[in-house]
Amino acid sequence: MDTAALKAPVVYPVGAEKWILILTAISCAILELLDTTIVNVSLREISGSVGATTTEIAWVVTAYAISNVIIIPLTSMLSDYFGRRNYFTGSVIIFTLASLMCGLSTSLWTIVFWRFVQGLGGGGLLSTAQSIIVGAFPPEKISVANAIFGMGLILGPTFGPTIGGYITDNFSWHWIFFVNIPIGIVATILSYTYVKDRPGATKPKKIDWWGIIFLVVSIGSLQYVLEEGTADDWFESHEITALSIIAVLGLIAFIIRELSIDYPAVNIRLYGHYNMAMGAIMNFLLGLMLFGTVFIFPLFVQISLGWTATQTGVFMIPGALCSAFAMPLVAKLLGKGVNPKGVIMFGIAMTFSFVMMLAFSSPDSSERNFYLPFILRGFGMAFMMSPILSLAVSGLNPKDIPQAIGLANMIRQLGGSVGIALINVYLSRANAVTRGNMIGHINQYSVQTSERIQLLIQNFLSKGYSSTEAEAMANRTMDGLLTKQQMIVSYNHGFFMIASLILICVPVVLLIRYKKGGKVVAADH
């Protein structure tokens, strides 16, 4: 890059070109965010269609999240290497093609593979869209750019479950992927026409292929261990043991590689900054809470309480809108110099209250029992997200902030993937333990059990069934009632586990350093 190019004035798009560019970028960001949550309310239908268990179907979510984790920190480097226009357009094409293949999939591992590919394209869309929107405005109007991108961050996850639920109930789960195709085709044409390369960007002379390989190997192996450990009896399995070792060695090799070269794929040296390290822990826990609760709640209400996918999706909108309402308030508080540690603590308290309320659900629980918890969750997440990222990047060199934000996004996504896997492991064990404890109370010596079975038998006899049929149906009914109670208790335990993890945030927040009187600007996330 020559000196003249560096001194050349930056030209911003104007008129129709500017708004077409912004609309294209924000539409792609919303599309990517929609697909992080759109499948959550449809997991039961997908698992039935492809013959997968509850544990296995989690891979449809985690495959997408893991590929996001891999690509997000690499996006800045790849964008400079291929050129922003080529990289963004290529990401749209990959995302659209993978969406088509997901909808056409007929087996679990086929859809998991294409969800992984879709996540690679989606991660590129989200990260690059933010730089496109910010680059379309001069510095004095940066708040307008951030507000537009913030709308995308809110709209995508908010309406994903609702759209997914409506499509699943009225059409089929395949169409939650097919709807991306026409939007993707239009976005491909518009992005190639209007997106420009980043001003001042220099093409990396080398790509850190070994760093990328080590990153993929370590995260992929770790995720497999977390997903399949329960089914394979953990370290009793040679495969699980081997992959655990590979995950650890891959992570060590990745760290050594990134610290020993001057063109790292991911600049992990930034974690030498104290608050950046504390922020990584907070972002990991935040991802675990955010994605974990979004994963477990739809399964809970659909399997245990019999909600439809549409009902589940619509219910989750008010809580997300509360987050949208609270974010400007949080930004205003931080701008006035309010201690961000206090803001985060307030968010932790509300989020903890939300999860604890869910941990006391019963077979009689209905929508009205969950409105207040989800309002608290909406405000709690808003009060935690922006201050955590802002504190983590405070004090960094301005040129390192984009990489720092990318690392924060990666850690948060990884926390979500690990959270979903851990919740599945926990629920599998909780179901077995809970059923074992409950079934011991159902026997011929229990007065309550005998009375309930006799009532059921009399009910079936009155409907014309023979005594043998009535007794068999009464036993099956009792087993169904036991299973429902068992599932509810197990999910309550799962919510309680998440609540316990939230409390880990408290000492971490207290360890974060903050200079009194300083102002922290709410950062995008």
C-alpha cells in the first residue's frame, strides 16, 4: 500500500447505493442470526424425521455453532486476503447452497454436515456485515450505523423461533431452510454489485494454515467428546479417550503456533490484557446461559407440557423485545459513567431469577407462569452483554479492538456450544436417576399407586374394555404419567444447574478492573 493511497480521502456511498448496500448487509446478518435459533423449536420434528435421539439432534444446533466459532475470528484475515466483496459474496453463496442441502437432507449426519457448512458461510456474513454497515457512515454518524446493526442483532434471534415454529406447524421443517434460498440469490447479486473492498486493507502475505488446522482439530474433537461421552461411557471408550487427548494436544499446538509466528490466524496475545482474559470467562458463561436456555426451554415445553412449535416461538418474542428496549438504556447508563460492574451484577441478578423461576415448574405450569421469568431474562441479558464486551476491550490499542471483538464473539459462541452439549449430558443422567428414584415408589404395597391403578382400570372397564385390556391400559397410562413427571423434574434440575453456573459470574465480575469515573461506551456484540 503506497503513501498516496493511505492519504486518499475515504469516499462514502450516498443515495440509493448507500441504502441498498446497508439493506443487503443487514438482511444477510439477520438471515444468519435467524438460522442460529430457527431450528430450536423444530428439533423434535427433525429428530422424528431423521430418526435421531434428543442427544443426537443437538448436533444440528452445535454443528452450526462450532463452525461459527471457527470462522468468526478468521473473518478479518480472510476478508483482507480475498477482498471484502469476494469474501462476502462467497459467504452468501455458501450459506444459500448449504441451506438448500439442509432442506433436502434425509439423514441425521447429512443435515449435520450441511449445517456445519452453513455455519461457515453464516459466520462470514455476520462479521463482514458489521464492517460494511459501519464503513457506510462517516465517523460522526457511527451511532447510526451501530443502531442499524443492533436492530439486526435483535430481530434475528427474536423472530427465528416464531418463524421456525409457524413453518414447522403449517408446512414442514424442510422449509425453515428453503426460505433462505430466494433471499440468498438476491443478496448474492446485490452484494457483488454494491459491496466494496475495505479501504486501507492489505492482503496478508501468508495464511496461517497450521493455526487454522489446529483450531479446527481441537474444537471439533472437544465437541465430539462432549456430545458422545455419555453414550460411550466416557473414558471407558478408547475413542473418547483418544479424542480427548487430541483436543488437548490440538489446543496446546494452536496456542504455541499463534504465539510463535508474526502472522497468526488468531491474535491470542490479546489475552495478555487482564480485562480481556476476565472478559473471555464472562463471555463463555454468557454464551452458555444464552444458548443453553434457548435450547432447553423449547424442548421442555414441547416434550413435557405439550406446546406446539408455533406456540413456543411466539411466546419467546416479548422477552427478546425487552432486550431490545433495554439495550439503549444500558448504553445511556454506561455513557454517563455508571460503573459497568454494577450494571453487570444487576443483569446477573435478573438472569438468575429467571432461571430459578423455571426450576420450579410443574405439570400445571402454563404460559402465564413463564411471562415474568422471560421478561427478567430479556432485561438481564441486555444488562450483561454490552458492559461485558466493553470492559473486556477497554484499554486496548484501537487497531486491536476489531480482533478483540472477534475473539469475544468466538468465546461466546463456544460457550453456547459447550453449554448445549453439557445440558444434554446432564439431562440424560438426570432422566435415568430421576426415573430410578420415582419408580421405586410405584409398587403393589403403595396405597396411592393401588388406588390410582384401580381408578384407571374402572375407567377403562366402563368404556367397554375387557379386564385384561383395562389392566394393561391402566399400567401404560401410569407409565406415561411417570415419564411426564420424570421429564419435568429432570428439566427443573437442568434449569437449576444453569442457575448455579450463573453465580460463577459474580466473583469474575468482582475481579474485573475498572477505573472509577471513566466512561465505557456500549460495544456491539
